[in-house]
Amino acid sequence: EVQLVQSGAELRNPGASVKVSCKALGYIFTSYYIDWVRQAPGQGLEWMGRIDPENNGTKYARNFQDRVTFAADTSTNTAYVELTSLRIEDTAVYYCATRGDGGDYWGQGTQVTVSV
């Protein structure tokens, strides 16, 4: 069974950084891209970009190119997103997702709250 298991909720001050993990279970990690998506309160889903765990190739959405870094560790089958210089408006639920042969799979989401 394909599962994506994310790390727990985070609380940060503005200007800080946060790193969210996404552990892939039940499939060959290097077979599919991992996408990162976020949803701010009252807003729709916003695609942040994706990483190919096979070669660490990345694609970033334009809004996130300067402050976001994706990584994938094939030794632990875990993908990461790091967001720096956090702003209040970065408060959102962050999701990892993958599209495999059996369909789309999503992590449970990680709440990131940026507050003074």
C-alpha cells in the first residue's frame, strides 16, 4: 500500500526556516516524482514544485524559486521541503503527493504556522 507520511506541525517566527519531511512507503521511491502543494487558510491548493527522487532533479513554481528547496534521500525514502525567510502568509498546510500507477497519493499534511 502506497503511503506518504509527513512530519508533525511546526510553529515558527517570521524570518525563520522550516523543513517538512515526507516518508514514502509501499513503493519504489525513485519511481515517481514527489510534488509539494500547500493550502493557506481559506485558500485553494497552491503547487510549489516537484522533485524527482531518482536524480534529485527539481522544478520550482515561480512564486517559490527564491525561498524553497526540495531534497530527496533515497537511503530513507524521504523527501523534504525547506522554506526560508518565513512570512505570516506562509501559514498553511503543506502536502506532499505522488502520482503512481495506481493513482494519486497524498500525505496527511503538515500544519506550518508563522506567528510573532
